[in-house]
Amino acid sequence: SLFLLDALINLNFYVSLNQITIKINPMTLEEKKMEFVVFCIENVAEQLNELPENIYSRLNNLGLIDDLLFDCYEVLHTQSKQHITEDIILALKNREKGEISQ
């Protein structure tokens, strides 16, 4: 659903007489990372049975959005949904206990 939403946002319509041309702009790396962060937050929230807003606050307050999700995007986004979710939950619990986890 995020892909479709992004595609709709990035559509450029060009209308000329009786013809409509649609140009889809490819996502930038920053946009891909933002989409990945949303994906991660939603999946962690589902796994922990919490609201995504609460997971976002917890991750953000502990610096994990930048330190883990953005900085480790290249590695993390190649992993399975389950593996990513488990890693984030482990890092979240470690940070909340005062341990550094990356």
C-alpha cells in the first residue's frame, strides 16, 4: 500500500489535446529510507501489539530511527520482515535498558 501511495504522490500528469502522458518519478534514496522507516514502525507495532505512534516515539526518543533504521538501511532492507522486526525490538529493549545496541 505504501508503494501505491508513493506512486500516486509522484505521478506527474501532462495533458496535451487528446493525449495524457504519465511520468512516474523514481523514488530518491531518502524517500526509500522514509518508506522503510514507516514499514519498520508498523511491523514492530503489530508485533508488540502497540500503536505505531508509540513505537515511533520510543524509537525516536532513543535515537534508533537515525542510528539503526536510517544508518543501517542498506543492510537491513535486504533482510526478511521477521528478521528486521526482531532486530529492531532487540535494539529497542537494549536501549531502553541503557545498553547500546546497533
